[in-house]
Amino acid sequence: MVTRIRQAWGRFAENRPGTAQFVVFFLLSNGMTVFQLALMPVLKWLFGMTALVSTTFQLWPVGTNTDGSTYYVFDYAAGALPDGGGGLAYFLAVQITLLIAQVINFFLQRNVTFKSNSSMGKAAFWYVVAYIAITLGAAAAQGLYKAPVYDLFIDTWGLGGTGETLADFTTMIINAAISFWVFFPIFKVIFKQVPVEEPAAAPATAEAQP
């Protein structure tokens, strides 16, 4: 059975390489999302036991909210959610989770999905550039949905601690979805397969004349 599945997949990948890449990318990305969903609550719990929850982390004001308050790209006001923004503790839990997941994802996507043999240094550089850009974009977008999501699960639906966990999962899934749709076309560019040049054949030696 396993052999037949591998043979069928091999034929599919040969006939539709682009689709096969996307399928593998999709599976690995979902695996990374599950990993993040498992790691994020652990880090959030660990940092939640420190004074970092009471440390405000607000960086890069880019405008104003509807209530007239400043809109920050990174907005983690002091205090536990949903009344506060989770403080520096929540910021570190989110960013460390994303960083660990993306480092693992880099090697999996490069070696498994795209089977790239191009320069790892160049690929890593552009991966970091893309990661920073996506992180900034996702952080700015999080300011629009983070507070409403936590309010919905914890206060409106009255789920308490369970609601906070569900809100953690929801925000992480949204972050993962943003990364998923942005990273695939970037990976197609930075994870290339460079043709391997065949070594030049040695010139034939003329047979010695008698």
C-alpha cells in the first residue's frame, strides 16, 4: 500500500510539479501551525508568571484608533488580557513562537518542498527580509482584531480561561494564514533549483600505433 502511494505521488509530482509543491507546502505549513498552537500557550504561561505582563510594549505609532488613541504597529499595553494587552510577556510569547517555527520552516521548505540547491546564505538573507516584512504587517493587522477576539471569547461569551486559550489559538491561526499566502510565492523565488553542470568528459586517448 505504501509503495503504491509513493509511486502514485511520484507520478503526480512528475506530471504536476507546481501543484505537488503547493500540496507539500500546505501540509508543512499546517504542521507548523499546529506546532505554534502547542508552543504559544506554553510560552505565554511561562512569561505570564513574570513581571513582564505589567511592562508596556508599544512601538511605532502609525495613526489613531477610532476612539482617538494612538495606533501602534506593536501594541501590547500592560496588564493581562482582555483588559490589558498582555504587555511585554505576550509580545515575547508571540514573537519567540513565530521565530522558532520559521527557522524550522525554512529548512523544511527548502529541503523537502522545493528541494533547493541554490545558495543557502542568499536564501536565508531574503527569508529574513520577508519574515521581518510579514511580521510587521501581521503585527499592524493584529491591532485590528486582537482586542475584539479576546473580548468576544472571554467577556461576551463568558468563557474565562478557556476563552483566553481559544483567543490565543484564533490569533495564531490568523497570523499563520497571513504567512501562508505571502510566503509561498516568495519561496518560489528564493528556493530555486540550480541546474548542476555535468563534468566535462575526458578526451579519448588515441590508440597507440604498432
